Amino acid sequence: MEYLGLVFEIIFLAIGIYLYLFVRGFITQKNTTKQAKMDEFRKENGWWLRLAAIALIAVMTLNIALHIQQLLT
């Protein structure tokens, strides 16, 4: 069970990183209509999504570090 929790923490960290990359504009689409919708969504919601992504990354990084420390002791 300890390793299952660590796996979920790593998954949530990956979601946070993907969300941050999406908000910053590094994730793109080849389809121009989808890309336009993505750009509009980022323009409207970019500020709070960026804060949410950074908070998720920070919390999950701390959780992973503490979880690994707990597993090693």
C-alpha cells in the first residue's frame, strides 16, 4: 500500500507539470481550430490555472520527498 500511494503522488505531480506546460503554451495542437480554442481558454483562465499548477507541483513534490524519506527509514 505504501508504494501505491507513492505512485498516485507521482501521477498527480505529472498532472501538475502537464497543466503548467499547457498554461505556459508549450502544449500545442496541429488542428488550428482546437489550437484557437486552447489559446482562448489559456487567455481567459491562465492566471489562476498557473497558480493551481504551481501549488499542485509544490505539494506533490513535498509529499513525494516525505514519502520516500518515510520508506527509507
